Amino acid sequence: MRSLKELTQKTLEHIENKTLELGDRIRTISTESYLSITRYDSEVRYVIKKKPLPFCPSNRLKNRGDFFVSQLSGLSLLAIRGEDGQVRIFLNMCRHRGARFVSEDSGSNCKKIVCPYHGWTYSDQGKLSPISTELGLKSQSENVLRLLEYPCHEFFGMIWVILDRGTDADKLAVAFKFFENDQDELGIALEHALPEHSFIGKFNWKLGVEAFLEVYHFAYAHAPYLAQLSYPNLSLSDNFDENVRTIVPLKKPNENAEVLSWAQLMYFIFPSTFLLYYNDHAALISLTPVSIQETRVSYIPLVPQKALEDLRDIEKKVDFLKVIISQDVTVLENVQLGLGSPENSQFIFTRLESQLPLFHHNIEKALGSKVDLKYK
């Protein structure tokens, strides 16, 4: 993995030599990969639910006792910051008869979790408080009666969750090791989240991820906004397991300049989340499948605390990114409409789109033998 300084040098080489970073060859994929409901169900079960997903900004749970409730992949989840300062995420459902604990979106001063149906009470760590012996539960193990908990981790000013309770929480933290070396150099502490913007796009989730993994479309899909890039089609990417860091130069760098003064920096957290770094804030974009042809697009600006004093410049960038995302969505929805045509049965990934086949390879790897992998 190249350091940011090494990437600066490599960018200068590409600019001086008028070269691009390219894949080794073109590849194709069957459009059936985006149309098979069996495959889609397997992707949700074995990819989406087994990898890190953004749950909510950390500042939603700023203090001990703060809680936040959200729906994710059909699950109602309750996150709470305990008295020990740790965030835990539970299924928002009592182990007794399945009643939801909380119906409001958020709150504070929650020291115990109480079921509104029969009063079963849990600690902020999910342990059931002692209840009457006549209920006959003495023989049940403590784990059977604990709240169902999901592994979570705080990073990038966000709380992340894996919707597979069998995943070791330590493995979730490892997924972000790739980015930690860059954080001090970037010098932006993402301490506060601005209001979230979200909507449902009528396209398969993989189409959305693909759009953010390549810059080839910038000059066309985003005209006139990005049509005048100084170095069209130039981007530099490094892979770490399933994750990616990409640099898009906006102007020629000075050898000793900070990377954010001359480039857009983007992190991809597999399977469907992107973090775009600017010189004064970051934008977290997540693409969560709702159905085989619907995706929830969420955009959350993350800013340093000091930026709250004057948000005018950041708000302009937020509005600009909204326009760019809306242009992507228009194209992606048109692609989705044409997917069923038998005359166009495959997509081509050019050498300029080298991250796309890697993305699909990682999906295939996660699915393994759990689904028919004939769509290659």
C-alpha cells in the first residue's frame, strides 16, 4: 500500500508523462448478475449483512445514556452508549414476547432498557435483571435471556455495525486498519454530523457502487460541472483486502503539499460505503439495498467541531455534491430500466474501470458456493 507521499510522487509522474493508471485488460459481466432475485437474496445475506455498514453518527450518542433507533436491512436496532462509555447495538425486541422497547428515534438518560409489554428490564449491556422465580426461567442460561447484540465499532465519526451476530467485534475493527495511517496526516477530526440526506433510487445497489468506483464517467455524466477537470480519467487506487483508497487529482500537486490541497481523496468500505474527503470536512455516502432494483442512498456530511462556527463554505460543497449524486442517480435509473433487454446481455469493464471487476470478485468470494456463480 502506497503512502500519501508516494501517491503524490506517482501523480506527478503520470501528469508529466501524460499517462493513466489502467487495469491489465477489459472484462465482462452478465447483466443477469443484476436481475437474479436468488442472487440478490444471497448478496444481502452473505455480503451486506456480514460486512461493516454505517449505523449512525457518533455524536447521536454523545453522552452516556443516549440512545438511537434505526431500521437497517429490515431490522429495528437500538444503539445505546452505556455507563462504561461503550456503544452497543441491540435488536430492538424483548427476548420474552418480541415487543419493541423504543418507538421514538432517539433520546437520553437511558440507564435501563424496559419492555413496555411485561416490564422485563435489561441493563445497558443487555443483561436481564432478576425477575420473579415463579416464571420458571431459572434453568435458562444467561445468554439465552440476554438481548441480541450486534458487533459495532466507532470510526470516521460514525458508528458501524455488522448484522451478523456471529462476527467477532475485533474483526470489525480490523476492517478500518487500512485507513488509520492516513488520519493523522489528513488532520481532520470528524466530530460532528450535519443533517442526513437520503432517498430511494430505483437501481440495483451494485450499479450505485460501480458509479463511485470509477472516474471515467465524470466528464460526461457530470457535465458541465466536472467536464473541465485538468486531468480527466486520472485516478490512483490502492486496495487493502476488499477496501479501496482512491485519489483524484484536481490540479498539479506541489511535491510537499498536503494531499487535500490538490486532490479529492475517497475511501471505499466494502461492500457499499464511501467516504469522500475535502480539505475541511468529509462526506459519507452509503448505498443500502432495499430490493433488487431499489437502493437507499444516504449522504451525511461530517465536520470538525470548529467548522460549526461558519458552515457557509461546507454547505456550498454539500449542495454541489447533491447535484453530482442526483446526476448519477438519473443515469443509474436509466441503466436499470434497460437491464431486462435480451439484446444487451453483458456489461464491459474497460481498463479505466479496473476497480469494478475487483468489486465483483470480492462479492463472488463472499458468496462462495452459497449461490450459483455462473454470472461471470
